[in-house]
Amino acid sequence: MRILILGAGALGGYFGGRLLEGGASPVFLVRPRRREQLARDGLVIESPFGALRRPVETVTAETVGPGWDVVLLSCKAYDLEDSIAAIRPAVDGRTAILPVLNGLTHIQALEAAFGQGRVLGGLARINATLTPDGTIRHFDQFRAITFGELDGTMSPRVEALQAAFRAAPNDSVQARAVPDIRAQMWDKLVFLGTLAAASVLMRATLGEIVRGGGTALLQRMLEGSATAAEAAGYPLKPAALDSYRKMFADPGSGANASMLRDLEAGGRIEVDHVVGTLLEAVRAAGVDPTLHEAAYVHGKSYEQRRAAGRLPR
Ligand SMILES: NC(=O)C1=CN([C@@H]2O[C@H](COP(=O)(O)OP(=O)(O)OC[C@H]3O[C@@H](n4cnc5c(N)ncnc54)[C@H](OP(=O)(O)O)[C@@H]3O)[C@@H](O)[C@H]2O)C=CC1
Ligand SMILES: CC(C)(CO)C(=O)C(=O)O
């Protein structure tokens, strides 16, 4: 199976590195600065599931050609347009594109660019970051990648991809091909979107918000998000929603979103793609949008402040 990975950041680097360890030969489509870093230091992962430092094969948007079975798309949402342009020469009649971005609307953008049937649904549950020196730091036990055909069929290509990920040693990837990826992406939007909205708004982990007296507020946001998913036709499974209710009331929870890490590093954030999409769904469901709107405007105001060069040093 020929696998091209756009981006050697937190997710592309982690899952690509594990594919490599499992015997696949993924190639990374990267930009010049990352390419230099990889040529100099190799792909470097620090993780509870084993460290890795390996040379990797790279291409750039200028040199990539066709002939790939899978393109794993692991850019941030604000780089989606450039990334679509970068993978265009790589996509031909045999290629499946697997995006692992948070949010939902990239699916339409990819289908518009490459056609229905080329695009899979996907998501990842992992806490990882790309440090400035190029190391991929994986923080905890979460290491799941879930994907499937958007029409709900179980195809040979998703089974083959599952096998490639499952070949990774040390149980370092939990890969699952599923027949209900759209529902799972909505489930993730409810969980992650609410977590991102709350943790960015309060600049804190779930536990800190709970200890700060925010349980009722967190629960209101979560219920609003869940109602939005239900109204969109993707109700959460009761057990999943119950587990989120418990997490969103746990004073000991250290959970926060990658969006908070990005914001605290002074970086760009996916506020439109994640919180904006959730806010639209909440409005469409007729739920009081005030809390989601506050989180969205908070993120948008951060973007304004960042653009003006007025972030605290
Ligand atoms: N990090 C996490 O814990 C989780 C993240 N996610 C989601 O996964 C997605 C990816 O996040 P993450 O891995 O953290 O992001 P990172 O910023 O760590 O990695 C994204 C990589 O994509 C590369 N890239 C962007 N555009 C292009 C392009 N045109 N050509 C080549 N490379 C490109 C960037 O390259 P360059 O270095 O050149 O900028 C960067 O290295 C996001 O949607 C995020 O919300 C989901 C679950 C958990
Ligand atoms: C759900 C979570 C927190 C971990 O996968 C995430 O997706 C993120 O931080 O972006």
C-alpha cells in the first residue's frame, strides 16, 4: 500500500512514524523548512509507546507525482486550501484521501476538489504536539485513529489501511475502520468542540474549570452541543454522552484541547473550523447559542489581537 502523508506535524508525524515501524513505507509531503529538519534529524517521536528516530522519505508539492493508494491529510484547517493544492498532483483514480482534521466542513471541501468516493471520513483521539525543534511529543495513552467510507460501506481499502496501522508494534496505534464514520465525527465535534470552546474561553483544563465553579456552565455547553448533533441527524450514543457528562464534571480532569495549546503558544487556531461549525449547528438546532458564541468571539478576538502583534510575550 503506497501511503503519502501531507504534513509531518503532531498527527502526521506520529501515525506516519508508527506506520513506518509497522513495515509500511510512507512518504511525507512537507514544506521546505520541515523538509530540512527531517533531512537533518530524521523523524523524532517521544511517546509513552516508545521513542523513534528514523530517516524518512520526503517530497514537496513541486516534486510529488501520482500513484498513491492513500493520502493521509494531517494539516490544520487554516492550511486546508494550500494542502488541497499540494496533494492535487498526487491524487489519481486509485487514491483515497483520509483527513484526520478536527471539525466537519473539510469533507465538503475535499469532495468538491477531488470528487465523492475519493474522500474517507476520519478522526484521531490523541494528545500530541510538534515542538519548535521538530520533535513530536505524544503525551498520554490516547493513540486512536478511526476512519471509514462516508457511504457507510466496509471496503477493502479501509480494511487494508486498518491492517497497515495495526502492524505498528507496542500497541502504539489503535486503528479502527468503522461503518458509521459520519456519526463518529459528529460525536467528536460535540466532545472536542465543547472542550475547545470551554478551555479556550476559560484558558484552563476541564478540572480547573470545574474547580473554578464552572460545572453547570460546562454541562449547559455540552447539552447544547449534543442537541445540535441530534438535530443534524447524528444523536450521540447515550453511553458516550454520559461519559462526557462525567468528564465535564470531574474536578480532577486534566483534559484540554490542542486548540488551547496552540493559543497558549501564540499560534493560529482552528476557531472557525471547530467552534464556528459547532456554533452554526447549535443555532440551526434552535438552542440558546450564547455560550458557544462567547467562545467563538473569544477565539476570533484572539485572532485580531494576534494579527495586531499584541499578544503577551
Ligand atoms: N495535536 C493533537 O493532539 C490533535 C490534533 N487534531 C487535529 O488534527 C489536525 C492536525 O493537527 P496537528 O497534527 O496537531 O497539527 P500540526 O500543526 O502539528 O501539523 C500540521 C502539519 O501540516 C503541515 N502542512 C500544512 N500545510 C501544508 C502544506 N501545504 N504542505 C505540506 N505540509 C503542510 C504543517 O507544516 P509546516 O510545519 O510547514 O507548517 C504542519 O507540520 C488538526 O485539525 C487538529 O485539530 C486532532 C486530534 C488531536
Ligand atoms: C479530543 C482531543 C482533545 C484529543 O484527541 C482533540 O482532538 C484535540 O485536542 O484537538
